[in-house]
Amino acid sequence: MKPTVVAVNRRSDHAVSKPTVPSIRLLEGLGVEGDAHCGTTVKHRSRVAKNPLQPNLRQVHLIHAELHHELADSGFDVGPGQMGENVTTRGVDLLALPVGTQLGLGPDAVVELTGLRNPCSQLDGLQPGLMAATLARDAENNLVRKAGVMGVVVSEGEVRAGDSIEVRLPSGSRVSLQPV
């Protein structure tokens, strides 16, 4: 399956879900134009409370549509943008990519992955049990976070549903994504 953008989403105020829009513009070093999390310093309220001067490593949130299908199999009704992502993808194993992977989105935009999204209890406000459903344990009993990945914009551009995704792995040693 060719990696593809399924939907793009943004919201100007702080809320869990983000409405799907025809296109988003990614701004280099900032994030999604018009989104509450756009900026050079951290915008997530819990992180701002700890240190408002932290660099914003969470400018763009991406979730794989395959997670929505997995959740549907468990009885949850979740679609693009509902879990707060800016970009919903298909055909890319986002969680398996290393830190520093660059995703070319459409003709111009590039997002560099910084880490995993750590699911929070706000997901349970959408549907009870949703947070737990985005967590699992691997064979070694390590916690697996499935609620998507975070990144920063390294090249700006317009992104739309149907755009292709190009995966560019970093050179050298690979570091697994950790929560950011």
C-alpha cells in the first residue's frame, strides 16, 4: 500500500478533537498554521505549566488510520482528528520509525519525527476506556504507546488528503521513538 495522507485536521483552541479541513499549511519551525499547538515553544498546557520555555517538539501530531481500524475492532468509534492529530496517515508504520525520520507530506512539506505521543486521560472524555485501548504491552512487558507520533516542521508546505508520503530514514544509528 502506497503511504498516503488520509485527512488533515487543525483547531485554533485547546480541545482534544480537531475538525478535518481541506488542507493545512505547515510552517517551518512552528507547526500547523492556525493550530493551537503552533509555535517554537511548547503549547501543550500540561507542559507549559512545567516549563513554558521548552522547545516545541510536538508541532505536528500524526496518527495512522490503521489505529482507528484496530480501535473499531475493539468497539470504539474514532475517526480522523478525533484523537487530536493534525495528519492521519495510511500505509506507514509510524510507531516503528526512528527518531529523526523525515516524512515528506505532499509536494513540499517535511516533518521530522521527535517522539511518541503519550496518550492522556482526555481520550476517555471522548469514549470511556479509549486511553487504555491506545496502550499495550509487548512480549517483554514494555509499555507500547499507540496514539501516534510527534514531529517538527523542517520544510513548509500545503498538505491535503490524498497527498503521498515519502519516508526518509535517518543515516547512522537508529534511536527508537520515546514519549515527548
